[in-house]
Amino acid sequence: MIEDDSKCIKVSDTGICPFCYSDKIIKNGTTKTKKQQYVCKKCYRRFLDFYTYKAYLPNINSLIIQFTKEGLGIRSTARVLRISTTTLLKKIIIIAEQIKLPILSLGKTYELDEMRFFIRKKSNPMWLVYAIHKTTKEVAGFYVGRTNNKTLNTVVKTLLNAEAKKIYTDKLRNYQYLIPKEIHSTKRYETNFIERNNLSIRTHLKRLSRRTICFSKSLKITTAVLKIYFWS
């Protein structure tokens, strides 16, 4: 295979680190294929003069995050970025593992709701349970699991540990056994935002649509994609 680097931006041409944009870079040997390596003396990252395989481009992770939040599927993203689906799945998991969980303030009010979707086939239903801060509209926590109280309680415990002032839910009976009565409310119109947000999520992420054949094959990938979608 003939390597065509005519369309690549070479470090040797710019003299700038692709990570921190510093000009304090020095040569650091060559690879087996005789490509020049560099090291940045400011951020101490190593990189090549140019990359033949696009999966190792410095901005590839930011593009994966952008396309994931825009609702592109795995195969669509792989085609656009010209990388393999296997590499893309590995990178999605790595990106998700690097995302830090939000720190919840004490005494806040939340909206809590659940979404039903499927993994692999319609005979395998799952729940996405998540909570949104009533004021900032930011996702406080989420969990994906079977349609049972254990899945609901995982997010409820997160809110209780944050000493939630009030938790608004729909009239699903399961909540009355998990949330203390003094902070639980099923008041009408108080979950309007999270209910509307459910539609946005289903529109953006086809894997969560009710009527689709784009079911996720893996619970791990689904959780990673949601983590990127909510918190990146």
C-alpha cells in the first residue's frame, strides 16, 4: 500500500505541538517505518510527523464526541472518520472512562424519570433511569439496567446521598417504595422538562427509539455512549 501524506498537516511544517500548541518540540527518533517522532517539552506528549491511519490523529477523540452527541451511529461515524468500527468502539469506551462524574450539591431539587428501550431484541427490555437538576437542567446521574426496582434505586440513592430537597417523578408505583414521602412529589407538570428531554434523547440516539431496528448490541457501549452524550 502506497502512503499518501500529501493531504496531511505535518508537524515538521508547522513546528507546533498538536496537543498543547507549543513550539517547544524536539525530534525523538523514528519509527520502524522511518517516520519522524517528536516530543513536546511543555506537555511531554510524543507524536509523529504525520499519521497514515486516521484513528491516531490528535483530534479524533473530539470528533467522536461531537458525532456521538449529534446522534451518528457507530457505522456512520466510522465511515465519516474512515476508521474501523472495532477501533471506534474501543475509543468510545476509553473516552467514557475518562469522563468524570458530576459533583452534586446538597439540598437541590430534581426531576427523575425512566425510559424503556431494548438491547439486541424486543424480548430484552431495559430501562434508562436518569435525574435532571430542576434549575440547571443538567443530568445529575443515570443508570442502565433491567426494568426493576434495583435499577431505579441506583439513581434514587445517588439523589438521597446528595440530600435532595425534592424529587419529582411520574406516577409509577415503584417510586413510592424507594423515595421518602416527605421529599417525593408526583405533582402534575413538574416533570415536563424531563419528559420532553426523553423525546430529544430518542431523536438524537436511534438506539433508544421505540420503533427501530437500530438496537444496541452491548449494554457497555450503550452506557458509554450515554455518558458521552450527557457529560462530555
